Amino acid sequence: MSSLLLDTDQWDLVLDANGNIALADAPYALAQDVSCAVRTVLGECYYNTSIGLDYFGQVYGKTPPVSLIIQLIVAQVLTVPGVITAQCVISSFSARSVSGQIQFTDDTGEPTVVNF
């Protein structure tokens, strides 16, 4: 399955050598889709307002336990088509940022790690 290729620094579309919107293929496409799923705020996608993490309701402006953030991230990653299992490891957590790794297995059994 393909996905639109996003620049890793700006998280914006990339053009290929012919000036067309570039596509990402598996396995990178799935890793990018997982990263997009975690970056999506609940209600942000006008075509489907039911997808995304409830950052405004449960995370921003609050001090939630790390276990809640892990639970929210894993639940969101498991909604990505092709993802079978997921784990989240938080390496840094402060009042304004969180970073860590998402470790997931796709439907072919291939393990992948995505940093956030």
C-alpha cells in the first residue's frame, strides 16, 4: 500500500523528480501512517472527525499520567490498517512535550520502530 511521502523535517508533501507528488511504499508508508495517526488531533480531519488522539480533552493543559498517554497512543496506532500489535515507550515527558518510540508489528510480521 502506498501513501503520500512527507518530508521528515517539515511534515509536508514532497515532489518526485518529475514534479509530481511523491509516494511512499511499504514498509516506510506504514511507518509514516503510524506517525501521522499519532500526530492527528481528535476532530482535526474534517472528512472524519472521529479519528485522532484526544489531546485537547485529555492531554494539553493537564498533567496526565504517562500510562494514559501510552494507552492513547497505542489505541490510535492499532487503528492504522496493517498494524497488528503496538507498544509505546516514553523516553521524555514534560509539561509541554513528550517523546519516545512506537514499536509495532505489521500484518506480515515485520517489526518496525517509529520515534516521536
